[in-house]
Amino acid sequence: MKKALAIVGLLILGLSAAQAQKLTAAGASFPLPIYSKWFSEYSAAHPGVQINYQAIGSGGGIKQVTAGLVDFGASDGPMSDDQLAASKIKLVHIPTVLGAVVPIFNVQGVSDIKFSPEVLAGIYLKNIQTWASPRIIRVSVCPTRRSLLCTARTAAAPPTSLPTT
């Protein structure tokens, strides 16, 4: 009888542990569409599992995961060595999604612009901030506009204009 009670007790404990598993996560808004799909399908296949992901931006995800407030975080880029060292818990980077950045232009009277890899890097690193840059003029016919507009179209980062020099 004692053996049977012990087995029933273990079964009840096992069932309650397997009954509901909840994961919380926060971070970048970029992977939200695919994460939503993955988490929905996973939860449908495993009814006891719930995953709550909040797209609060990479910085917010890093803050919450390093503070141990969420089970996992998502960031558009890997954390720095200093960020990893400051974490209260041991973290592991696991790449999940990949996205591309595509340069787009809308300049009146210009139908084609050619950027060399060096010019593109210079624009994104903010080393090139005007259309009149000699580095742009060398590789493409350019308009006389003063400033370049670099945008990151996410909920966390609205378009911003680079300062002119």
C-alpha cells in the first residue's frame, strides 16, 4: 500500500510539472513575426508549453536577460564581452534568424546609383554623410543634395537623418 501511494504521489508530481511550462522572453522586434509563428506552432504541438515574447527592442532584451528577468532574450547583434561579463547568469549566443539591410534611394532626377562596398560601409558607419562626398562621386553620378538619410525602419528606431558636415 505504501508503495502504491508513493507511485501515485510521484505520478501526480510528474503530471503537475509537465502540465504547464511557461517561458518568457524579450528583445528585438525584427524576429517577432517568425518567433510568433514558431511559438504558436510549438505550443499547438505541445499544449502544456506557453512562450510569451515581448518585442521591446534589442537593448531591452539584453537588459532583461542579463538581469535574469526573462528566460531568453533576442538582439539584432551579439552582445559585447562587457555585456556578457556583467550578466547575472551565464548566457549563450544562438543565432536564430538572419536579415538583410538593403540600401534604397529616392532622389529626384536620379534613376541609378552605384555604391562600392567601401562607400556602403562608409555610409552605415557614418563616415560618409553627404551626397557630395568625393567617395560617392568617384563611383556614381550624384545629386547635389546635402544630406544622406539612413533609416532603420523598426518600431524601436524611426528614420533619422544623418547630420551634414
